[in-house]
Amino acid sequence: MSSIQPLTYIFLAAASFVAGSMNAVAGGGTLLTFPALLGAGIGPVVANATSTLSLVPGSIAGAYGFRSELPALARTVKLFAVPAFLGGFVGAKLMLWGGDSLLYKLVPWLILGASMLFILQGPLSRMLASRAGETKSDEAAFEALHKKGLFAAAFIFVVAIYGGYFGAGMGILTLAALGLAGFSNIHQMNGLKNIFAASINVVATITFIAAGRIDWVIALIMGTGAVLGALCGARVALKVGPARVRQTVIAIGFGISAVIFWQQYHH
């Protein structure tokens, strides 16, 4: 699908490498990979679809890795995964239906919103750390969440629509919601978040593949770069420190949204 220059492939590989390092330490890699694809001349829909595909292996692995932290796993997966699948499908369909023109108009707002959500990651992490204290299991919080039933599923469904449509900052929204619901064990919260993200990314990716909106060459290049970045580049990111990485991600997000706003309203 792509017809770009070899140097651009190198640029995208480098961007995904850095994004993989960022995700390993502080998250927010999508705020780098998606604009990089736009800068390479890839249309917004294909860029978003290809970026979503690159998230699938990590989100599935993350969900599997936290499986031991989740009591009442079968009930929890049903509560989170089913509305996440449905919402992710609806969000992906809405993006395909709206096409490049609508998504391009929304891109600066989506990136700006994701950057603002990313600012909340630090305060949210500190709040959760102060509440956790010990690593007790939150059976009471799980039971309260299950008792809310349709209300909890409806909230998950709405957030999943955003996740299927764009998704940057979705994990921060999920952690904030779980914190407000009474959870304090960050490992269990991350387990739920990863089940949620894996469900959305899988169904959205299947929808994009069925619609033929994946650039497979770029997906392979960026997927490889992201894995290598997570394995190798994280050492550099760790030396810099998560706080500095977060600051960089936020600056990039605000800068990119400002540039796209200027491009849209200048013409």
C-alpha cells in the first residue's frame, strides 16, 4: 500500500524504536508513532489502523502477564472484554465510516486531549501509590464492580469506542476509573487495563484488516522497531528517567497538535 522513500522507512523505524522505549518506561508511544506516520504522508485512517496493529502483541502479552493478579478472572474478563470488544468494533467502524477528512479534522483535538490525559498520569500514579500501601487483593472492589453490572459495562463500552477510534490515553482513563471505583492494587488495575486494551486492539485490528486499511510493510517495520526499542532502548530511557520521558511526550503531543491546528486554520 505504501509508496514512500527508503529513508522514510528508516525514520519510521527510528520513531517506533523510541516509542517502544517510551512505552517501556512511561507510556505514550502512540503520541509519537501516529504523527510520524502522518508526517510520512500516510493518510490518517491507514496511519491509525497500522499503529493499532503494532499495539496488539504488547497488549495481549500484558494481559496474559497479569492473569495471576485477577481474582474472579472469568467474571472479570466477561465484564471487561465483552463491552470492550463491542465498543472497539463500533469505534473502528466509526473511524472507517468517517474517513480521512473527518479524522484529519479531529486529529489535533485527539492528540491534544491525549496529551492532557498524559499529564494526569503522574498525579494519578502518586494518588494510587499513596492509597495502595500494601498489595492486598481487592476482592471487595471487584465485587462492587461486578454488582454495578450494566453501569460498569456501559462505561467500559463508551471508553472502548474511543479506544477503537483512536485510543491514545485510553489506559490513563481506565486506571483513573478503576481508582475512583475503589481499587488500590496497581498490579490488579494494570491487569484489568491490559485485558481491556487487548480486547479493543484485537477487534479494532481485525476490523481494519477486513477493510484493507493496514499498511503491512510499515506495520512490520514499526512493529520490529517497537520491540527492539522496548528491549534495548529502555536502558537509555531509564537513564533519562520516567519524569523526563513524560515531559518529552507531553511537549511532543502539544507541539504536534499546535502544528496541525495551524495547518488546518491557516489555509
